[in-house]
Amino acid sequence: MKWSLSLFACFFSILVFAQDYYLFVGTYTSGASKGIYVYHFNTKTGKAEWVSNTDSSANPSFLAIAPNGKFVYAVNEVSRKQAGLISAYAFNPITGKLSFINQTSSGSENPCHISISKNGKWVLTANYSGGSLAALPVNANGSIAAFTQHIVHLGKGSNPARQDMPHVHSVFLSPDEKFLLTPDLGTDKVNIYQFNQAVKQPLTPGTQPYIAIEPGSGPRHLDFSPNGKFVYVTEEMSGMVSVHRYQNGTTSFVQRIATHPADYKGQPGNADIHVSADGKFLYASNRGKENNIAIFSIETSTGKLTALGYESTRGEGPRNFSIDPTGNFLLVANQLTSNVEIFHRDATTGLLKHTGSSLQIPNPVCLKFLKK
């Protein structure tokens, strides 16, 4: 009997543990924030509990987690003579604490986005103010080496107030990691680079060097459909999402659709975009006066979007949001009001419903999950 009870207890603890993830939150530190925050997140209840945070880190606004879960990489979104910085941390899954390893230049000012390859050997970063991107090797001990390639974009857009020069806003590897796509808000292009991990300078222009986005639209972030056949680009300045068929580094235009109602007259402020893991729904965040998540259904054979509705983010400046790995919850980081709101996601309808739970975190920007 005792053995049976012990076995049950062990089995129950495994089930509970399997429901838990670590949630990492990147922030801006001009206010009360200390940097990167770590929480326990229960995917059964949608509840999150604070675990730890860094003591000091300058604007770790966007994060990337190594595939092995042992390391976390953060941009330090700063402008200084030696340009912005990239920081590496070791993560202890037992204590839930981060330990600083090292820091190196991002190549240019204000790095605002970071990605890591599936083998954990390369980190890619976008430098917004510098209009550039960089490729940085990762050492075996998790430390980050000096960049081996730094590419500066050229050109400008049609809006002289915001597009007088390139502004590389993000770096996304294609699902097969043969290509890197880089939305450039300043030039209205999504540049496409071939990515060869075996060489010191892994990036070369693709056969199709870029996706041309509508003038004055300001492409910001993107996401791929789970099958890799479509890529969705959110346009910060136009308030639109453009849909493109994708195959082996080449694209063709499919659709362009607004992320706000037809009667909305305010200034758009698109920020983040994510496709659900089943490929049936797309979500896009609107800042400015809207402060909501636009919800779309996806016609999986054509990639086309149909607007379903809008959910208030219950805060201001939803710069980033994330769907948890189970697909049951969607978390929104409201940068300007310092709150992370937790919504239940209906997998059948795609619609969102607030859970009543929120986290008070100074100026949250980025949300990342790691399975325990």
C-alpha cells in the first residue's frame, strides 16, 4: 500500500512538473526594472510566480534562449560609442537564476531583436539605430564571441520623419534555417540572406534579395506558418499585415490586410505578430490608441487572413506578446503601463478571454518560455 501511494505521488509530481515552464521577461531599465525577470508559469492554471531577476542590466529588451536551455542571450538596447551590446547568461534550471557570462558589441547602436540557431552555435541581432545586423558565434561554454559579420543596410523610405535611413528591426531564421529574413522599417524591405552556418561569415544575399513592402509601411516583425509555406509581416507604420507565399528563400505576394477596424482613424502602431502552432490563427498587437490584439483566422491552403475580432490588452504599449507552448494561453507585455496580462486562448475559435491574472513588471518588452 505504501509503495502504491509513493508511486502515485511520484507520478502526480511528474504531471505537475510537466505543466510548468519558466517564463523569461526582458524589459527596459530606464525606470524601476533590474533587467531580466524569471517566473514559474503553470500551463494548467495560467498562473505565474516570480523566481528571480538580474541585479542590473541595461535595457535587455529582447531575449533568445539556447535550445539546450542552459543559456540566455539578451540585447542591451543602448546607444554609445562602442555601439550596442549583447549579453550572455548561464541559466540554472534548479534555482531559476541567471548568472552573467560575458558581453560583446552588437556592431552598431540600439540592438532591438535577437535570434539563435537551433544548434545554439550562432546568434543573430538587429541594430535599429545603426541600420545593421550582425552574426555572432557562440562558444562551447555559452559565452558569446565577437561578431564575425556586420552588415549595414543602405537606402531610405518615403517618410522623411521616420525613414531617413535604414532601421533593421528584427532577424528571423526560416524554419529550415537556410535563410535569414530581416524586416527593415526604414527602407520598407524584408531583406533575405542565405545562412551558411559552416563558414565564418554565414550571411550572403539571397537569390531574391528582399521582399518589397508598400512605401511608408515600415515592416517590423514577421512569423512563418508552421508548415513554412507562408510568411506574415506586420507593418508598424501602416497598421497592416502582408502575407507572402514562401519557398526556399523566394516569395510571392498573397494579401495585405489591416489589423484595425475600417473606421479606425488614429495613428497605427503595430508591434508583434505570431501564428498559432496549429497554423489556424494569427495574432498581431496594436499600440498607439488601440492597445489590443487583432485576431485572424488563416485559410491554411492559401494563407489568407480573415479578421475575427480584437481583444484589449488591458494596458498600454503591447510591444510584445507570446503564446505559451501548450497553446492554451496568450501573454501580453504592456510596456508603458508595466503589466503583463494573461489571456486564455480558445483553440477552436482562436478568441481570447482574460484570466483575471496579471504580473506587475517594470516596462516589460519580451516574453520567452522554457520547459522545465
